[in-house]
Amino acid sequence: MDDETLLPLLTLSEAQDVVEVLARVAAGEVVDRGWVGDLASLLAARVPSRD
């Protein structure tokens, strides 16, 4: 598959959410599991199947 045919995995807003989660974890803060779960589900739905 050519790079031109690939869609971005994340929107800018979603990428900012990922960075915020990582920053909070790195700072030792507790992160809401529901928020992380929703974000992970959203990302997993966009990963193409290997089949």
C-alpha cells in the first residue's frame, strides 16, 4: 500500500488526548480508566486488520 493511500490514525484532538494521558502517567498522576478505555477503543477500531 502506498503512503498516499493511508489515512491518518489520529486526529489532532485525539493525538493531544494521547499526549495528555502519557504526560499524566509520567507525572505519576492517576488517570481515569474510563477515559483511557474509550481512547484505546477508538484507536483500536482504526487499526487495519492484518487479514
